[in-house]
Amino acid sequence: MILLVDESNRSIAEKYLAKPNPFACRILSQLLAYGTGERFLEHWVQLEDNKPRAVISRMDGNITIFCENVNDELLEFIEAVGYNTILADKELFPQYWSGEVLMKFVLSLIHISEPTRQEAIS
């Protein structure tokens, strides 16, 4: 079951996110900084047997996921709520890390960061 995080269940998500993981840290910092109820930021917690198994945040359409394993419910939920980008563990979500998508991302970063000088382009 995936629930929207609000003040009544926020502590469940916070305890699960208190782990040394960059995705957990990102989501926890959003939750601590903005709380619940903001229109631009939503958090969900996935529960199995009343224990948290994943926490998902969507900030301005960009999803961050922290989980230790992936199941069909989580994948279907991500597709149902929609996203612009997904930030998650590459090992757990290989379907979002195709070479073509990764190459487009790398190329757009290079395009943004490289100087626009003629000698650098030639």
C-alpha cells in the first residue's frame, strides 16, 4: 500500500529515511525543510505488513526514490503519478537507465557546461 505522507504518518517516513544513503538524505532534507502539504512537493511511503519499504518524493515533477527493493506496485505507482525525471539507485531501476537516455543526459550536461568558443568547438 502506498500512502501520501502527511503529519499523521510523517514519522514513519522520517525513521525509514534515517539511513546513510544519498537518496534517503535528499528526500529527508526536503521533508524536513518543507514539511507536508506543499503543492510543489509530495511524499509517499510504501508499506508492506505495516513496515515502510520505500519513500518517494516528487518535487516540481521530479521523482526521487529510496527503497531497498522494487516491486510491481512501486513501478506502477511511479508511472501513474507521472514524472519529468527519476533519481534513484541505478541497480534497482535498470529500466530507467538505458544507454540512449543516459547518453542524452550526458550530452546535455556537456552542452551546458562547455564554453562556447570557436576554438573549443573545432
